[in-house]
Amino acid sequence: MDFHQKPVTYVGEVGLKVMDIEKMKRFYKEVIGLDVISEDGQKVELGAGGNILLKLEKMEGATPKQGRYAGLYHFAILLPTREDLGKILIHLHQQGIQLGSSDHLVSEALYLSDPEGNGIEIYRDRGPEQWNWSNDEVSMTVDPIDSQGLVEEAQKTPEPWKGMPDATVMGHIHLHVSNLIEAKNFYVDGLGFEVVSRLGGQALFLADQKYHHHIGMNVWNGVGIPALPEKEAGLHYYTLIMEEEKRSQVVDNLRTMGIEVVDHDDYWEAKDPSGNAVRLCV
């Protein structure tokens, strides 16, 4: 299943408020391997294959994240193949980057943070035919990754790591929220996602059309946490790409729920109940 073909709703790009834009640009270019698509000193757009996945925006007077707020847990960059994941694993190890990792049954994933503390997941999917569904929920777990197998996969071809492959996409986003039920209502009743997995009463995973998840959300920072302050570095917004007809329905749903939706030229923007800004694009 190619979930990036319409009419599936999926995550497009993630926007970050940053303090040191040059340092962050170097990190995402040299360590993560994204291409610089455009820059003007205050903003840098990075991506792969000509598609923007990440936008860095310098905020004057921005301060580091200091407390427990809603916002970004991680954004997740999806690689085309297991070989690609093996090659970047070797590259990150050579760069001395501190990594976490997990086998989630549906995917294999690496975890790290950028210089300003934003969480990053880099992963590859197993084929959907290998995912195990029961009662409309997909089985996911947190098992040790087969790092040796990844390295061996990478070494099957002599080509070294050359950055993110052209077919790299933003696979999903995982958010800190203040209230799981309120967040679920916004994303399910408002945006039209469905719950596809749960982790106790602490986390939910939502998807469109049976992906393992496009949106993750958790209350691991605490129930009732405030929104990220405007002047603190971190998540600025993320985009959801959807069909125009569906976007019109989503806007109607949100407004019926009493949620403000602002019309900008290229997108509509709403904030979830935790203050995370979502840009609705076609």
C-alpha cells in the first residue's frame, strides 16, 4: 500500500522554531542527510527528491524548551528500504551520534535528537502484508532492533551513505498532548483519522486507511500540560495533505466542534486542544 497516493491523508512537512539556524541547517544537511531546497537567512527548507520535509525558521529571542509542554515528541522520516536504514545507521554511528532503536513489528526505527532537543525517528516499514491486525488495531511493540542484520543489509552493496534517498518521505508525527481524550476527539471526529493502536492509557496511534500510524500522541509529559510558549524553540506547525473535498469536510467538522480554522492563501490552520498547529493542505 502506498499511503502517499490520494485520497489518503498524510503528514507533509514539519516546521520548527529554532534558535541557531546555521547550526541546525548543518546538522540536518550533514548528519541527517537532507538536501537544502531553499534558504533566505531566516528560513531554511530541507527535504529529499525535491520535496520539502522540514522547514527551520529562526525566531529572534527564542529560548530553549525548559519545561513540560505539549508539542513535538518526534517527527519520523520514512526511508524506502531496509538497506537505506542500515546505511544511515552506520553513518550515524561514525558521526558519534547517540542513538536509541526499536523494532515495532510494523517497522524498524532509530531515534535521536537534533542540537536543540527536537526528537527525530528514522525508520523503514515492513510490508503491510507482514502487519498483524486484530479488531481494527495493528500490533506494535518495542523490541530490540536487529542492528547486526541492518549493517549486513547495508553492506550487500558497496555504495556508501549518500544522504537521504529521493523517495524519503515524512512518515508520521508523534505529539505530546495535554489530554488524550480531547486530542482523540479532535483528530478522529474533526480530522477523520481512526485509532489503530493504544499503549495503555498513555498513548494513542491514529491513521488514515490502515497505515500503522500517521499521528502518535501521548501524555508522557503529564496530563494538563500547557501549550509550548510562543517564544520557546520547538514545533511550530506540521502539515496534513488531503484531498480538497476532504479538507472542506474537515474544516466544517472542526468549526461545528467550535474550533477556529484560519484561512491562509495556501493552507487552512487549526490548533488541536493542546495548542499544536496543524496546517491543512491539498
